[in-house]
Amino acid sequence: MIVDLLTSRRYIAKKMSIVPQIDAAVNPLARAEPVASLAGLRAPALRDYYDALFAAHGPQDWWPGRTAFEVIVGAILTQNTSWTNVEIAIRNLRHEKLLTARAIETVSFPRLARLIRSSGYFRQKAKKLKYFVRFLRSEYGGSVKKMFDTPTLVLREKLLAVHGIGPETADSILLYAGEHPVFVVDAYTRRLLERHQLATAAQRYDEIRELFERNLSGDAALYNEYHALIVRTGKEYCRTRNPRCNECPLHSFLPQTMQASL
């Protein structure tokens, strides 16, 4: 899943500025407990990375959505596409008053697929939305609140059992819609960690997720902010092609071999 949230004014890139001290009132990690050691990772690394990104960019105010259910819909629709395309689909659903679980379940499949066409793979995603709202009704009587009252690990397993919901989508739903303390790993996260030699391409999704969760305090606000900052860094600096490493706030953290090659 590739998330792109630079379409609305509040996500427009700002000129980078370095803040000498980070205010604990707005920076969740400033209040975090000391991180634990993990094999293969210098213990303070993830905290240092976060501090550098937050100092450069400040809070990102993620995820756009008027309701928790709308955020869930967005998490499903943003699979393998940009947020620009998802915004169109969300706008269509809102215009047709279809941004409720009951409405998604009762609307005809062809109409639903047509309205979300901009998000790509629209027939598959229409099926995923249908499967999710049926799960929500059968397990929680259609109540998003009841669903998010479920313990995190239990709910995560239930979500992963729903057709079309993989680890990244499940964790996005848990974190951004339900404020559960799980870290979302995406392509930007993998790319950054691999370039900084903190992870390898062979590592599984859950291994990377646990890397963050074991080394940072279990705070949903922190995980939300950190992931948003990583996405911004991936879009602006740590790009697949022509990366802007010399301008990146994390340049000083690059291994010496990488710095020498720039």
C-alpha cells in the first residue's frame, strides 16, 4: 500500500527548519520511556530518527477522515494506489451518502464498484468493502465502537481473517481509525530502513513492525506521528529513484559506506 496525502493544503510540504529543542507537549516521543535493545539495532537509533524527523517537519496531523468508518474505507481503498485517487472515491461515496457500514452493505455491487473506480482494482476493492461490513455486522452488530473496544491482538487477528485485509491494512485500521498502538509498516518504511541498514529485504512485515514496537513506547499517537513522518520522508527524500539523501534530515544517520557513495 502506497499512501500519498499531499493533496490537501495541510499536507503541502513546508520549508525544512531545525528546531533546537522538541516540546514534550506536542512530541509524543519526548515523553517515551528509554528504548530496549534489540539484536542488530543500536537501541537509541529509532528514537534519534524520530527526533530528527519531527524537528525538521513537525506534526503531520494524520489521517484525513471525518469518521472512524471513513478512515477504514480509506485504508482499504488506498491499497496499491495514491491518496489522490482515493480522495475521489471517498468524495463520490460521501456525495451518495454511502459512508456508513449499513449503506455499503446494502448498495448494489455494480454501483459501489463504479463509485470507487478511481481507486483502481475497483471490483476487488468493492468486494473487500462488502466483506468488511459483513464482518462488522456479524461480529459487532455493525458498531465500529464495539469493534475497537476489542483488545488489540484479538482484533488484529480477526481483521486479518477478513478477505482482502492484510497486515498493513489491518494495522492502518487499528492505528488510524481505532487509535490502537500498532506500528504501520509500508514501502516507505522498508526502503528507509534498508538504506540505513536497519532491516533487510528478507525480513517479514511483522518483524519490522515489532522492531518499532519493541524499541519505542506503546503509544498510538507516537506511532501515528512516526509513520506519517516516514511517509513524508519517503516521498520527499528517500525516493526509489534519484533519492535526495544529502538534503534529507536523516543524512547524518546513513552508514559511512552509503555517505561515501553519494
